[in-house]
Amino acid sequence: MFFATLYSQGKKQVTHLHLKIVNVLLKLIKQEQAVNEITMIQYAAGQCRVKRRRKYREIDKD
């Protein structure tokens, strides 16, 4: 869903997607997925989650 939304927004702004833009987007998505997977594996292995900074916790409460 995220990629489809991102694609449609990009499609509206440019007449055609350049191969370089697509490669950069895919690279960023893969990096984000890798970070999420590592976090989930560490949490499943028993490691405690890192607490977020106080100001971000307060922002999320609102």
C-alpha cells in the first residue's frame, strides 16, 4: 500500500519514473525493512526495547 501511494504521487509529479529514482526508492525500502527485521529478531531473542527519548514519547501521546 505504501509503495503504491508513493508511486502514484511520483507519477503525478513526473511524466515518467526514471530508473535511478526507482532504484533509490527500492534501496530505502529495503534498508527500512532490514532495520525492522533486526529489531523484531532482537526483541524475540529477549532483548528489551530501547526506550524512546522523552520528547518523542510525549509527542506520541498527543
